[in-house]
Amino acid sequence: MAVLKESGIPLGRMMLVPKSGNLTKEDLIIEANGMYQLLEKPDCFVIKNTECCRSILVKVMTKDA
């Protein structure tokens, strides 16, 4: 597993993870200490904090091939 990005996401904000190669949502492993929404755009993945009252910590990794 390779870590792509690790960060805190404040309330109502989002984190952008640039795409590399042919990655899809199914290729990602996401560890978070709260609720989030994952969206896939042509050039990046968007992880949005959907908690109602707090920031969350998120770690985005790729699955082993």
C-alpha cells in the first residue's frame, strides 16, 4: 500500500487527491475517523467532510496490486 495523502479536513471542507495513472475509486483504501463523501473527477478524487460538527482525519492509500 502506498500512501497518497494524509491530512485533517476541517468542517465543511474537502481534500483533493490528484489522480496518477489509471486509478479509480475502487483502487483506493480510505481510513477516516468520521463520515466523508468520495467523489471521482477526471483529474482528482474529492473527499468531503460530511460530519455535522467536527473536523476529521483522513488517510488515502492505494490497494496492493
